[in-house]
Amino acid sequence: MSVENSIEDTTESIMSALSDHNLSDADKEEISKIVGQLLVKTVEKTTKNQVEAAANCCGPELDLAHQIRDEMNRKKEILISNLKAMR
């Protein structure tokens, strides 16, 4: 499942759970924004943990660890840009 589909499914589930509360469009937008921010924070923390793990296990081959870190950070930035564009 793509990130976009996950966001849509999650937002729809939240809206369904709150359907009895007559939310305004602004409220719905705020909920979507909160979900997006949570995903960005999750991606950032996960990437940080992965980079640290790569550096720890590749200590003697620090060059390889740097290459892995750079690639992970590049992909993280692309994902975050895509998430922000969905707002």
C-alpha cells in the first residue's frame, strides 16, 4: 500500500469515527494536517534510527555507512516532500 493510500485510509477511518460530531471542513482539514504531521515525524524518527544503526554496524567501513546514510536521507526528503504536497 502506498503512503498516499495509507493517509487516505487513515483519514477516512478518523472521519468515519467522528461522523456523529458534525465536523466543519476546517476541522476535517485540521485532522488531515495532524495525520500528515504525525507521518512526517514518524518518517524522520525512523530514518534517524536507521542511520544510527547503519553507522553502528558499519563502523570499520565508515564510507559505506555514509553512503547508506546519504541514500536514506535522500529518500526521506522525497517522502516528506510528497507527504507535505498532499496537504
